[in-house]
Amino acid sequence: MCDYTQVEFACGHLRYTVKAWCTKYQETHKRCPANVIAIEYRLDEKCGL
């Protein structure tokens, strides 16, 4: 599984940003299930900006 950070915005939307690609992705370029290892709150930002 690849490691992701969950980012929460003021509008309530969530985005997931990759922290580290797993070996499987690096070899095949096919995404595997996300492994959320951190949550980041950007409550002063809207997701569209």
C-alpha cells in the first residue's frame, strides 16, 4: 500500500496526497489501496483555491 496524507479543507472536502509510493506502484504504475498515515487540517483554505 502507498502512504497518503488526508487533507481536510474548510468547505468539508477531503483530498488525499501521496507521501510515498510503494514498491508495487513504482514497478507497475498501477495504484494500490491507500494507506492514510496522517491527517492535515487546512481549515483556513477552501479546496478550490
